[in-house]
Amino acid sequence: MKKLVIYKNRCKACGFCIDQCPKDALSLGDEYNASGYAAVTVDEDECIRCGTCYRVCPDSVFELIEE
Amino acid sequence: MAKDLLTPKLVSELNRFCPGCGHGLIGKIIAQVLEERGVEDRAIQVYAVGCSCLISTVVQADSIQAQHGRAPAVASGVRRARPDAVVYTYQGDGDAAAIGLSESLYAAYRNENYTAIFVNNGVFGMTGGQMAPTTLEGQKTATSIYGRDTSVTGQPFKLAELVAQMPVAYVERCSLTDAKHIAQTKRAIGKAFDNQLAGKGYSFIEILSPCPTNWKMEPVDAYKRLQDIVAGEYKLGVLKDSEEE
């Protein structure tokens, strides 16, 4: 099973991954990171680990690794 | 088993670009392409002035900063001094198409064996969103507050079409508008580096990129604008491929 890792400290809350996610599994959270952005969070049940967010993120927030 | 999708080693933890800026994405793609080919240790990136110079905060390859617009001339020198290096220039539209137009065209004219990445976002980003040669007709910027009047300032400038007239290896225009186009951009940049490694000569990749800050748009809307408006003026696709001729 693959795991989606989110580096919240890198996120700038641009929302491009939320727009591109085919399953609408991503959303902006209510926790702010050190840069002052409401970092993105994932709904683990909706996520299908397709890697689209990894490919479109301008700030390398996502990684998809085998557990 | 599919491979893990990891952040490229060349990519830094934090970069200095605005939220939603396309530069970070292009930098990540370049790092992926270099690492997939195992040439990241030989890579030398040449950038000049503008937001594009902050690419060094994304791709931590060996770098040289040239004078404004002169990255093609410096890259030509690097290519001759270091024949084993993997050389690429990274320039924005104010840099490559405005002040550095002469260098850009003469490097293409000589068919220098390096890869040119040209990021077109239609404004001078770092200086505050002034009108660039690539600004679309009617687009409002800091120096065209009623929209660009092409009867006075000329038509949007298409550098890729101009470079395609030269005896170069490869010219393609790509876009970052969605996941599909980003995948195509990665293929194009990959082909450009493959051409260089095979010694085929100059490859030029123009990438339509959003500037949410100076377009005064939400990042997601700026990415949509690339497809809805910008790609209507700047046609996507391969403009020249010497292999097919």
C-alpha cells in the first residue's frame, strides 16, 4: 500500500493540487505552517494514490512512497 | 511494483517563489529529467535576471548568473570550455525575448549544443508586472493600464516561432495548465536534454506559465487562463524537429 506524505512546511496554499485531484480528496486544512499558509490536507479514505498532486505541485509538497 | 514518487534530490526544501508560481514546477521537472538521466552531477544551469534567477532556490545544480539577457552567450562559453557538461539556460520572457533577444537568436543561429528553457508568463514579474513583448492584446499590466494597444506597441512576441526559423534541433511550446500538459512539458524537456546528450544541437522549450501575483488572479484561475486565453494566442505543439525533416 502506498502512502501519501505531505510536507506541510513547504505548502503555500495555492490550491492547484485541490483543483487537479481527480477524487477531490485534498483540501486546505485549518493549521497554519511556519510560513503562515493553511497547508493542504488529504482525506485518506478518498485518496487513490494516483500521484497527480505529486506531479502538479509547484513546491514539492507531496511524496508517494511504498510502505 | 511502481517506483516511489520522491522529491528530486536537486530540489531545495523551500523556494522563494510566490504561491502558485510556475517556476517552482518547471524547476522540479528539470531536476526530475536530470536525475532520470543520471546527469545531475554534470549539470550547469545558466540564468540571468528576473524571477527566473530565483530558479537557483529550486534547482540546486551548479549555476552561473549571467548579465541581464546574456545567459545564451554564457551558456555557449560554458559549452565550449566544458564539453562534458550538461548545460541549460533558464530565462523568462523579459530576459530572453526583450533585453536578450539578440543573444537568444544568435545562440540558435549557431545551433549551440545546449538546452534553452524559456518561461513565458506575459509580464515582467520581478519588477512589478509591467508589459512585456509577450503580453497579450488587451491585457492590463502596470504599464498598460487600459490593456495592451497593439496598434502602438506591436503584436505579442512569439520567440519560439522565430527560433524555429533557425537551423536548430528542436523547438516546442508547452503549457502548465493541468496535469496532462505538465506531463507533456516533462516529455518535451526530456527530449531537449536527450538531444543535447546526443550532440544534436540547440533545443528550445517555451513554457506558458502563470504569474498569479501580477495577473492579480487566484492561482487556480491563473492556471485555467493559460488554456482558455494564453494558449489561444501562443499555439502549443512542436514547431521544429530536425529528426522529422
